[in-house]
Amino acid sequence: MRIVAFMTVEPDRFPRVKAPLQHRGDPMATTAKTKAQKTAARAAVSKSKPAPKGAPQNAIDLLVADHREVDEYFTAYEELTSDSDKKALAQKICLALKVHTEIEEELFYPAARNKTGDDDLLDEAVVEHMGAKNLIAEIEAMQPGQPLYDAKVKVLGEQVRHHVEEEEEELFPEVRETNMDLDAIGAKLAARKIELIALLAPATTA
């Protein structure tokens, strides 16, 4: 009699971002699907376990933690009905994104560009940041209840999730394949993040 052993696989700690659905009849569906499978596979291989408590947080772990935090903010925003609650959470979203984009552009992207040489991918990331910053400025200049306020927060969330997907499935795996000192960059990111929160928080919570 054959004995079949079953292995229990622990679910991912965080929900995965779903890849865009391919329309039937799309002649590029097979190619796109193959590319998506390859990038997803690279991302899965490259993902590391969270650093032990008290250990230095490497750059990618820190950035991924930021991604999860702001994603939770966007999800929570969808359930809010009070204008005051929406305003408070929108401010948190805007602050988190301004700090995150700044530390990436100041510290992580230059190092990643130097090590990977992937100028196209990093140029796209910077342009996506520019689009997010424009929406952030518009949201900060508005009040909940005004026309398009909720729509702008929602669209910002969609843009950010697309950007996160590209970083985590393409850029971060490329970086992990290099000899970049992720712990050293992570320490710089963490320090600069603290500085920026202290600098920007009063303006966004006033």
C-alpha cells in the first residue's frame, strides 16, 4: 500500500496583488502570460523572510513594509463614511507616500540604478512617482465632500498598487541579484524616513 504524505503550506502573510486579466482573443495573451509567470517566479524566489526582531532591516524589507502599510490605509478608506475620518486617513496616506517616494528617489533608486543598470524600469518608476505626487497635492488641497475627492483617493490607490506590483515583481528581484549592501541602504532609508516624517508631518496634519 502506498502512503502519500501531504505537506501543509502556510499561506502568504500578505495578500498577493492580482495580475491584470487578459481579454479573450487577445493575440498577446500567451506572451503576456508567460512574462507574468516569469516575473512572478523571480519575485517568489527573491522574497525573504522578515528580519528577526531587533535585527537591522534591509532596504527591500523596509520598502515592502511601507507598501503593506499604505495598502491597508487605502483599504480602510473605502469603508469610511465620516468626512473627518476620511480627512484624517487621507492625510496619513499622503504623508506615508510623500516620505516613501522621497527616500526611494534620494537613496534607493540611485543605488539600484548603479547596480542593475536598468534605466528603463527606474525611469518608469520615477514618472509614476510624479503622477502620484500630483494627485497627492490635489487631495491635500481639497476637503472630503468636495467633488472628486473620494475618486482621487481611489485612483491614487490604484496607481500606487500598480507601482508596488512592478517594484516587487521586477525591480526588487533584480536588485537582490546584485551585490548591493541592502542592510547599509536600509539603515540610511530608516534614518531619512524619521527625518522626513518629523519635517512633513506638521504640514500634513495641520
